[in-house]
Amino acid sequence: MLAQFLQFLFSGVTVGATYALAALGFTLIYNASNVINFAQGEFIMLGGMLAVFFTMSGLPLPVALALAIIVPAIVGVLVEKLAIEPVKGAETVTLIIITIGASLVIRGLVQVWLGKNTHSLPAFSGDEPIHILGATLLPQSLWVLGVTALVVIALWYFFNRTLQGKAMLATSFNRTAAELVGINTSWVLFMSFAMSAALGALGGILVTPITLTSYDVGIMLGLKGFVAAVVGGLGNGLGAVVGGLLVGVLEAMGAGYISSSYKDAIPFVLILFILFFMPRGLFGGKSTDRV
Amino acid sequence: MKMALLDVKDLSIHFGGVKAVQNVSFSIDAGIVYAVIGPNGAGKTTLFNLITGVYKPTAGEIRLDGEAIHGKSPNELAVRGVARTFQNLQICLNMSAIENVMVGAHLRLDRNLVKAALRFPGLKKRDAELRAEAAELMRFVGLEQFIEARADSMPYGALKRLEIARALAMKPRLIFLDEPAAGLNPKETIEVDHLVRKIADSGVTVVLVEHDMKMVMNLSDRILVLDYGKKLAEGTGAEVRQNPDVIAAYLGAHA
Amino acid sequence: MKKSVFTGLYILIAILIVLPFVIPNAFYMDLAIRMAINAVIVLGLNLLIGFAGQISLGHAGFLGIGAYASAVLPTHFGWHPLLAMGAGAAATGLLAALVARPIFKLKGHYLAMATLGLGIIINIAIRNEAQWTGGPDGMPVPSLGLFGFDLTSDKHWYWVVALLLSISVWASLNLIDSPFGRALRALHGSEVASQVVGVDIVRYKVAIFVLSAVFASLMGSVTAHYVGFVTPNLADFFHSIELVTMVVIGGMASVYGSIVGAVLLTALPQALATFEGWETVAFGAILMLCMIFMPKGLVPTLAAKFGKGE
């Protein structure tokens, strides 16, 4: 009983950490630009696929991993510069279609250049499972959780303790006011896309040894990251992390106890329930329109 | 004793810790022009939003003809003949000017979806009549040259009047005008002054928020002065002008 | 009244009448039929997205319900296809109405999330209930008998969908220029202003959402009978996006834009097939370029350029 529960919990938290990183990516971009970036999932895919590709081409692991984060970050910035900045202030639907267009381009290019095969990465510190109360935990899960925790702490430090971070935060509250006090908001936009893409790619790299990757894994991962961001209340960083873990755990529990074939539906059922009863997510505040 | 048209008692709303309106009471008789004045941030627009149902009050009550209306939504108030305009323009820029006015007659029309899709002759006939009626209203507010215009091609001053025309298309009993002269030049301001007078003369009770003191003193039968969300004074123009609190807090600083 | 609005309809009818006589072969006939079917769906979706300003990223789900009702009910329960089509539409309408009330208290991105979730759940259900739906492989659909004769030839199908399209355009034009339609457009322009004049905005949003969902469901049934086979792809997230893209590329809040969008995006995959392997890249790039250079969509952009309004 307990062993089984723990087993589901471990796998849920591991996948949930990836969703949390994706959700943080959604949150960063949403705060900087009010855009929901439907290409976020492709950065996760890109991280995993590039890590595979660079290690296979003989680069040392640390170099390969670094490149697998840097290249998606550059792609993120390109998306922002070429596709988002030229249409500032466009309608929500227009922006959604642009980011979906971007995701198709990224996915299509990976499919053409790296093929349609499914790939895996070797686990960072072996495959010897750790036994805890009858359940097993993969060392790679510890990597996923550890690195995610570090990222969350680093982001917290960045946004609360550094001038650049505070500038980004200020822009998310009030762009005009931020511009008036001299914050370069186009730099903020640039940074948000770079950071979001890097976060997504990092999640993709970490989880690939466990879940495998291919050119088309980005859609579902991205959509679930979006669910996680909305669960927590769009724009709320802490909410994104909690939302990601919650979505991951519920999905694993649902798959284990209810029906594994409906696993992918669970996050979406969850989000519908949350939106029905708490229309602004778990941590979203109330808003009043000014007229 | 004659019952007032609108009766507001101990009305309050808090946003977080900010008490935007606190314990405000007043009543408005039918057929008069009633002005609400006060410095920026005094809570005038918030008061309008409360009475027209855009905000729900934290405490207090609002009665229209004796019926409690606080907490009712704006569309429920529209049914009861309450119309308003907005300080920050709320024009539908995706529609033509005359269509904006026609929307004002929403509640007087047959809004059936199926009849509309199948182009029932009665509906089309009524719509043609309404169009003529809306054009007449646009002339009434001085927008005759914009009858064929798109709303997004009109200047600011014209849009302010378009809002008034839309509100009048409701055939309201009570109309709230939120700074109808804000941002207008002196000539336009005088025109709006005349327009408000015409509206009042047509039998509609007018409640007005306005910064232009000359206009307020000219038009209003009674004036409510707000300061920091509280009622500072209420009375006729002369009474308010002589009130020492008002002079200290408001007129003294400006006039 | 502006007569110009209906001129477009007459031109459309003229084109629809001439088209079958100039279409060179069965391939293009099939393409034309699919364009017309999509155009009807997109007309309904444009009422929701373009006119009322509400987003839906899950409409393919409704399409799927209609399509699978027409496949499953006659096959497994022996229902008459028309009855099955009606049942699918009724079920879709009911589901849409049920979820719409809470959904339409939401705005913008939350609404996008909710509709997206609903569509994905429907799709997953179709994929998983293989004993009824054939799962990922799909299932055949019995042919549609209408008044005693079977609708099988493409020629017959063409006239049926051409008629449906003409009626839909006519009804949409009527609706837009009516008290109901003005209320819809007004709540897009300013929610608070429309409430203040008496529009019950949630009711209107729900009504148009249900209407567009039922449209999609009915056309899902039509698609199923026409193709003779249904697969879950008809109801997947990507198809929802394709439909929204047709709305936006043709032109939001433009009846004729809906048709142009449907025609272009139905033809595009065929045109891109020559780019072997690069289809996805090209499709994505075209979406982005269209939105960057014509954010209002083709028909409104061109109409503005040639200075004749809509």
C-alpha cells in the first residue's frame, strides 16, 4: 500500500518538477509581455533532443548539456525578436497563433534535422535504484528534483535581491511606470524569453533519461506546463511551482489508481475543476476592472 | 411625504485597506439635476460604479423608487431605467457610430437569435425604425455629421457625446454622466452644458460628475461634495459655496 | 441599408454554381467539398471569436462529438444517420451549455485554457474508448441516406455542402446585423458598456458558444458521412488550432474572411505536400508571417487597402 503510494508520489514529483520548470517559463513570459507562449513545450523538447545530439556527436557531457541550454535560449530570443516584438499589443488570438506557428517551425526543423526517432540520454549518476520503504527512486529523479530546487532558489534570489530581477518584476506590474523610472523594458522582454527557454530546456534535459524524448514530445509537455501555470494562478511564480508539482503528482496517482489510459486527461480535468470553482487559480488574486 | 427617486444610505466600499467610499448618504428627487463634485480621488466615479451596479458595495443600501437595488448587476439596473456614461470612454470601436447608439435600445428590441438569423420581416422593420430613431438621437446630441461614420474614426469630443446618445437610446429615467466635459475645449464644453440642460428638460433625472465648476453651478439643482470618500456637504449651489468645510477642502484651494 | 453586404453572397452563390463545371477532376472536387465544410465550421467559430471576441481552443472536440455520433450510433445501435446527427448536435449543445456558464465568467487566457482542456479531454476519451470508436485507428461511417437515395457521389455531396454554405452565410449576415448580433459585437467592444445598456453578457456568450459548438458538431457529422471514415485526429488539439487559424487568417469579424480562411488553409497542406518533410516548418512559418504582416487577417486588410470597408 504505502510502497505503491510512494512509488506513484516519486514519479509524480519527478515529472511535476519538469512541469514546474515549464510553468515558470510560461509565467516569466506572461509577466513580461502578457503573451502565453505556446512554444514553451518545444524548448523542453529542444533541450532533450539537443543534449542527445551533442553527446552523440562526441562532445564532453558538461559541454553538451551547456550547449543544449544555450541554443534553446538563443531560439527563444529569436522568437521574441522576430515574431513577438513586431506585433506588440496585438489581440490574444493573434499572439497565440504566432507562438503556435513558432512551435511548428521549431518542431518541424528538429524533425528534418534530427529525425523522427525516439532517443534517450544515459542517467547522470547511474541507474542503480534507491530503495525507500519498498518503493524505488531513480538517482536521476534526485537530479531532477535537486536542480529544480536550485533553480527555484536562484530565481527567488534573482527577483528579490538583484536590481535586474527587480526591474523585471516591476515591468510585470506596470510597464509604463517601469519605463518612466528608466527600466529598459525591451531588455526585460529579451531576458524573459531567454530565461524561459533555458528553463524549459533544462527540464527537458533532466527528464530525458527517465521519460525518453523525440521531436513531438513538446506539445503535451507544454500544454501541461500551461495547466500548471494556470493552476497556480497565471503570473504567480510560487503558484507555478506548486501547480507543476500538483499536476505531476495527481497525474501519477490518477494513472496508478484510476486509469493509466486516461493519464493525459487528468491535468485537464483538474484545470477545468479549478477554473469552475476558483476562476483565477489557487493563488491568483481578485481583480476589479477600472472603468 | 414624497419619496425620492434614488435613496442612498450609509454606502461604503473598501478595496483591500482603501476605503474608497465611506458611509455616504443622500437622496435625489425625480426631475432634478444633481451634481457630485470633489477633488481627484474623492470617490465620485466609485460612487457611480456602486449605484450602477459595476461594483458591489461593502455596506449600505441603495433604493430606486423604494426598491433595494444594491448588489444588482448593471444589466438588471438597465431594466429599471438607469443609464450612464463613462469617464474613460467605453465606446465599441468595432462598430459604427450609429450601431453604438442602437445598442442602447437593446432592451426594447426582440433579441431572439433564431428570428434574427432567419431575417423575420417584423424584426427587420423594427430595426429600420430604430436606425431612424438613433439618427434622430445623434442629431439631438449634435453628431449629425457622424451618422454614417465608423466609431474608430471619430474625435474624442464626438465620442463623449456618442456615449450620451447611447445612454439616451435606453429611454432612461435616471442618467449618470461621468465628467461629460472632461478633455473638451471651451466651445465644446458650452455645447455639452446646453445638451445636459436639454436632457434634464426632457424629463430625465440627471446625476453629474464634473470638474468644470461653472458648468456645475449653472446646471445643478443640488450638489453633493465628496472628499476622501466621505460626504463633506450637500445642498444647493449657494449653500455648498458658503460651506466652510467645502471652502477649506476644495473650493478654497482652487477657486 | 447597405446592399453591398449581400453582393458578396450573390457572388459566392454564382461561384458555387459555376465551380463544378470547371473543376478538372475528382481530386479538386474533393478539395472543394472539404473547403465548403470547413467554411461552415469557421463561420460559426468566427461568430464566437471574431464578433463576440471570445476564444475557443477546443472546437475540434465538438466536431469530434458530431462525427463520432454519426459513426457510433448507426454502427453499434442501428440508429438512422439523421437521428444520430441530431443526437450528436443535441449532446454537443448540452455539453457546451453545461460547461459554458462557469467558463464564460473567465477571460482571455483562462478561457483559452478551459476550452483547450475540454477539447483535449474529448479527444482522449475518443482515443481510449476503442470498443466503441475504434481507438486511434478510427472507424468506418455508414453512408447517409437522404429521402430515399444514398448520398455517395461527390457531385451530390458538392450540392449539399454548397447549399449548407450559402444558407450559413445568409444566416450569419442576418444575425450580425440584428439586435442579437449587435449585442454580441458590443460585448466584444466593451463589456461594461454593453452591461450598462442591459446586455446580459454571460447569457450572450453562452448562447453564441453553444451555437458555434452545435455548428461544429453538425459539420463533424457531415464530414464523417462524406469521408466515410473517422479518426481521432478530427478532434485533436491541432485541428482546433487549424480552425482558429482559419478564422484569424481570413479575418476576424468578417463573414467572407471566414470563407477565404477556410479555403486557403484547406488548400495549404496540399500545396505544401511538395515540400516533402518540410511541411510542418512551412505551415508554421506561414502562420507567423500572416499574423505579423496582416494581424487583422486577409479580407479586412485588403478591404482597408482598397478603401471599401466591409
